[in-house]
Amino acid sequence: MIIYKSMALGAALFLTAASPSYGAGLYVCNETEDTLSVAYAGFESNIWVSHGWYDVGSYACTQLTSNFTNTRYYVYASGSSGKEWGANHYFCVNQNAGFNIPYADNTAACTNRAFFSVWVPDMLSGQFPDHYTVVIGPQLTGSHNNALNHPRAER
């Protein structure tokens, strides 16, 4: 009985140590072999603003924002192998540098990319989650892939 309890305690400590510790905010996790360059857009102070680039290593996670401003975000990712993760929601980006672009939905006069939507469902009920994680995997690739409007997103 004592040995069983010790083994269970050891397993619990391993799981706790192996689990990532997230603060509040929106995260993206990369479940691909590629290094990803990630951008996102969110509705902030009554305008759409796009942000990027966030480098996310293979099988790593990074925080995109530390708080939630709305129930829907849009994400675009490009991989080091040339793969893209996007869909049919266009926002402005800066191809060469980090950026914060206000009025990013006004795509007539900018370089833009097709982002996929991410819905944070708990926010509809008024119960704001502490954090929300979008998982980008190898199975959902391709430019203008409508399946990316429903990516596997995990809380």
C-alpha cells in the first residue's frame, strides 16, 4: 500500500512538472516539424488590429496576447517549409518586420494574408476563460482551407 501511494505521488509530480503553466491570454501551440511565423487579429477599442510576427518553434507554444478583448480572433501561420495555415478572412500584415496594424481589415491598401477564425466559446456565456490555446497541426494545411475556420482549439 505504501509503495502504491509513493508511485501515485511520483506520477502526479511528473504530470504537474510536465504540464505547461499558462498565464491569462491567448496562446498558439505548434504541433508541426516547422518553425512557424504567426500573426493574429483582434477587435480592440472598436477597430480590428493585426499583430505579428510571433516565432513558434516546433512542438512549442507562445502567448499572443495577455488578455481577451472579444470572442473571435483570427490567426495566420506560415511554416519554415513553405506551408501556410489560413482561410478566408483577410487582414493586413507587414511581411518583413514585427507589426501592430490598426484598421487591419481595410485591406485595399496593404499586404494581406488570409487568416482563419478562432472562436472563444466560453466568452458567449460571460464566463471568461483564464487562457485559450489554438493548436496548429500538420493536418490542416493549405492556403484558403475552409476547414481552418474550425481548427482544433483547446482551452
